[in-house]
Amino acid sequence: MAQEAAFALNDGTPEHLPELSAAGVTELVVVGTPPPTPQAAATWVAQLARTWIRPEG
């Protein structure tokens, strides 16, 4: 039987990823409230991507 665990982080950063991986975390969901306007939301999503997604290579 496969086991799954859920974690909630306050103020998590990409620097926590190695420790989370070592603890067996294979999936991370970043939760936040987007800004109210479409343009501000697009900027917010782009910033999330720059923060959390590491370029390959």
C-alpha cells in the first residue's frame, strides 16, 4: 500500500526543497490568494514561476 503525506509550510522557500525531498515529499502545492485584477494576477503567477521553478541544465 502506498502512503501519502501532506505538509503545510508557512513562508516556505525553494531552499526548503532538498529537505522536503529527503523527507519523502514528491509533490508540493503552493497556495496563495491571487491579486484581484487579471494583469496583477498574471504578474503574480509569473513571479511564482520565477521563484519556484528551476531552469533545467
